[in-house]
Amino acid sequence: MDNKAFYKNLGIKIKKVREERSLTQQQLADKAGISLNFEGKIEVAMNRPSLNTIIKIASALDVEPYELLKFD
């Protein structure tokens, strides 16, 4: 898997888990301590989050970080 595909799959997974938790992008961004703009761009693979940001998002979603990296 190349980098582009990785970040696309990551964005899809974050969006899926966020929607399962009935959170808006704004709510997730607030809980993770990131901007709404950054959160939205992560979901569509326009931005590449650092490991630290992935950990913050995972915590805000109440999942382990590795769960966001398991692609179906």
C-alpha cells in the first residue's frame, strides 16, 4: 500500500468510527483538540496527520490507535 492509499483508508476509517459514535466533525475536532478544517481534511486525505494526532483522534473516539489503522 502506498502513502496515498494509506491516508485515504485512514480517513475513511476515522469517518466510519466517528459516524458510528454519532459525532459531527466539529465534535470530534473539539474532543481531539484539533481544528475542524484539519479534521475534515484528514477524512478526505488532503492532510496527513502525525502519529500524535492519530492518537488524539483515537482517544476522542474511545478506540485504541491501532483500531484506526486496521483497514477492512
